Amino acid sequence: MIRQIIHRTRIKRKILQKKLQNIWNIIVISLILGLIGIIIYLILNKPSKKDKKYDKDDVDIQKPFGNNAWDKKVYSKDDDDDSKYDDYSKYDDYSKDDDYSKDDDYSKDDDDDNKGKKGNTNRGTCIPGTISPNGQTSSNWADTSITLINDAISEHQIHGILGYSQGAAMVLTYLAKKSNNNFNNLRFAMMFCGYKMLTHEGLLIDIETASPLNISSLHFIGLNDTVITPSLSRSAAESFEADPNDQYFKVKIEDGNAAHNLPTGGQSLNQVVEFIQQKETELFPPNQMSTATTLNILCLHGGGSSAEEFQRDLLFSDDFRTNNNLQNVNFVFINAPGGGEWVCDPPGGKKNTNS
């Protein structure tokens, strides 16, 4: 009897041990499968470097130029006060006595034919970015830059506006926006290596609707430009009206020695000087008394560049102005909103056409 009880007890203990072992095995297997599942999930959902880049751009899309305060730096050739600081409501002035003789390195987009030329500004080529589909079709996509330009025009009593590369495209966009408001009292525009923002359908519609723009203009086209092809610049120039009775109302310069840069000499540079002198004469006739004596020109740098960099160009130097009787011309420089771009480009950057 006792043996039977002991035997049964052993059998029950073995059965219990087997059940406990099975339960333990199930727990271990479940933990292992869960861990494997977590690892697989993390691997599949780990953001790549490319994804991270777009995530950053997507944040910028919510506020096109990021969350930083506008960088409203201004350099004026006639300003000597460099004590102002970055602020939403005021400007930084860069003294004309500052040493800007040392050239910075050129960007990777520089044209080989123009590397090393002092005063060359092809450092300011456009840096393509990423925007949302709504941004491409919205006519409000440039409003941040337009407000910035409005403020500068008001504060510095600007008479004319000058732009290079993306800055020139911004000039065209701005004038189209202001075509029903007398161009915000601007009297002339100067575009170097300009183009229409073809990838921004909303802005392009504004330009096409306002064209031809009835404002005096100068257009400089580098025939060796591979960044903004000549055909793009010619198309932009067609957005401006001409006056057959005034040779200085619309001036188009096509330079066979220039690429993606402002003119560095020769007849092209002389024509630019002539145009500025003519505008000065029209606004301040020598035989008439006028309280204003300075021709103020607002200058917009290329995409990815800066006001400080742009103002080093030969055209804006004190020596050049003195030697070409432009002492009464004041070039005012402002920085584009965050990132150095006046308007962010969608994926693929600008649309190019054959020259």
C-alpha cells in the first residue's frame, strides 16, 4: 500500500514537473519571439540618413525658412555705424572700412572658367531644397522675403533693386507682386543671371499675369553660364516692357566672356555703369534742386550666399565707384531669410532648358 502511494506521488511529481517545464518553455519562446519582433520593428523603422534629411526639410516647410528670427543684416556703403545687432526690427550695418579684400573659397557649383577671379560672385548659386506640393502652387510662398524687401525699401528710401541669380529671380517675383502698387515706388530693376521660378507655379502665374512689367530694367546674361542658361535669362527679360523711344528703359547685355557671374570688365561693365548713371540723372537732374542726393539701390545676393559676400564684388567697391563717377550711388545689401535662400526650391531645383 505504501509503495503504491509512493509510486503515485512520484508519477504526479513527474507530471507536475513536465507541466512546469512546458510552461517555462512557452514563456522563454514567447520572450525570444517578442525580442525578435522588436528587433525587426526597429530595423524596418530605423530612419535612413536620407530620411533624416527630408524630416528636417519637412520641419522647415511648416515655416518656410525655419524658426529663427529673420537675419536682416544690411550693408550700406554710406553707413559707418556697425554697432547695431541682429533683430527683427532693425538692421546690422557693415562699415565700408571693413577689410573684405580676401576672397572666400568658391562653392562646388562654381564654373571652372571663373574660379579665382577676384570679385566673381558665382559663389551664390541656388541650393535646391525641399518644399511641400502646396508650396509649389501657392502664390504666397515668397511672402517672407517680400516682407523683408518691403522693410528695406521703406527704411533706406530705395530707388532701384538689383539681383543676382536667385536674387534676380526674387527681383522679378517681387516686381510682379507689386505691379498693381506702382512697384512700391521703385524706379528701375537690374537682373544678373536671372530666371523665372519655373518650379513655383503660384509665383509663375503671378509673373505671367503681371507681364510685361512697365518698369525700367537691365538684364545681364552670361553666354557661358551653365547654372542659369542664357535661354532662362532671356525668358525672364521678356517679362519686362521696352520703350522704343528710350534706349535706357530696357537694356539687355549678352556677354560672350561671362558665365555665372557679374561683369568683371569690358563693354558689359561699361554698359552697367552707363545705365546706373542714366538712372541717377533721371532722378536727380543736374539743373533741378533736389533734397535727395544719393541713389539708393537694394541688392539681393544669389541663393546660398550672403550680403557680406555679395558686396565684395568689383561693381560695389569704393574704388570702382570713385573711378566711374558713382560716388553718389549707395548700394544697400540685405540677407535672405534663414538658409540664404530667397525662395526654397522644390525637389530637383530649377528647371533647366538648353541654351
